[in-house]
Amino acid sequence: AVLVAGCGSVGSYLAEVLARAGVGRLALLDPEPVEPANLSRTVYAAEDVGRPKPEALARRLLAVEPSIALALEPRAVDALPPAALDARVREADLVLAATDDPAAQRALDRFAYARGRPALFVGLYAGARGGEVILTVPDRTACYLCATRSRHGLERAGGRVARELDYGTGRLRGEVALAADVQHVASAAAKLALALLAPEGEPGLRPFAEEVVASGATYLTLSTVPGYWFYPQVFGDTPGQGAYQSVWLTPARAADCPVCGPPEARCDPLEVPRRAPDAAAIARAVREAGDGV
């Protein structure tokens, strides 16, 4: 069973790959409807426009594999009651986090790590000129929170890898060949996902993930254009280098990390707010408290 959080360009692609590979149960979590701009880079069709993404994706997956068991959650991560999110994570053998929402990714990280579930966190950088796949296995690897600290260090050294927005938080601007670049990143996540789901001792695919975990280099960065980010510093003198480069990073656990640090430093994810209250909410609470005095 796999929890797919985020059913956009990455999540919809991964869900279909898993269904075609024989994964029998998927939970699909996404709050948004399919929009026309999604059609250039997802598995959705024109007839899906306006439908909730989990519903539209379910239609597609059932056409591929009629026997697949699907659970649909047309809500955002932070809209699920904590106990419900906890239950979804506990039911999963693997968590795929592709939400384009850092707060949601961090929440999924906390629950997956605390409940002993391996997870993959997939993200795209501006214009899909690059991307990342972060693999976490509780008590064997650094968590997503610690891994992204590594990216922040590289950004200070080699320039930021920002996202460009057009409509809504985290969504990429439509452009020619965007789908190909998105799927380049997502296909790396798909292979890692299938390797993590392979039975113990399976000689073909299982070692692919096991070697990554054992090496500690669990943070895959990818570029889809030449001369991107810190890549010229690594490959600048290597003949034949250009687009489609990748570098595996080795994130370190922070000594005080509340997710993957020592047991005494860890927090129960059920007790961690998934979003800080915004300024308006704080002001409203202050006013209400004053009215009650």
C-alpha cells in the first residue's frame, strides 16, 4: 500500500507507474480540481477538468488496472485531522510526498519517520530546470527536514533554486517540454519507490534502494539544463557534460532534530501544529480574548 500525497504532475505520474507495476493499494490525497493548465504535464484528460484530482486519477488508474484498491482523500494534508493523517501513514508501506507545499512535506516527514514508514519526497525547482528526490528510512537515514538543510547550505554556496509561480502556491508555469523534465525527475522517484516496495532479498530491484540507504547518499539532485546550480563546480572540467546531470548528496542528522534526532529530542507528530497560525488568526484570537475579559 502506498500513500500518494499530491496528485499533480509528479504524483499522478508516480501513481500510474505504481499501478502498472502491480501495486495493489493506493491512497490518493489532493485538495484541488483538475485545471486546463494541468493537462500539459499530468496523466489527466480534457474530460477530467473540474473534477477533484483524486477522483480523476482514480478513473485513470482503474482503466489501467481494474482490480486496484483506491482510497480517495480530496483534502489537503493540513485539512486532515491529525488522527486521520496518522492512520493513512500507518496503513501505508511507503509514503510518496509530492505536494509542492513545504509545510505539508514536513508534516508527512514527521508522521512517516515516527511511524517507521519509508518515504520519498519529490520536488521540482523553477521551470523544472532541476529537481530533487529525498529518500528517508526511519532510524537509517536523515529525515526530510535535515536533508533540506543540506540544500540550504548549497544554495548559499552556489545560488538559490527557487520556484516560479503562476497560479496558486507552488505550481509551475506552463512551457514547452515541461512535462518531459517533470517526468525525468519523477521517473527517478518511481524507480526508488518500486525498489523500496520490492520484497526483502529480491535480487533485481531491491539492492538499488538498499545501496542508496547504506551509502547515506539519500538526497538525489537532478538538472535538466546545462550549467545549472552547483553542477559546473562539479562537472565543469569533465568532457561531455550538459543537461540531465545528477548528484547524490549525503545529508547529516542534526543532533537536536525533533524528527530523526536522539529519542529524547523527538516530538510526537500528533502534538506538532502542522501550520503556524497566520497574523490574522493571532489578531483575531487576541481580540476575542480581550472581549472575554
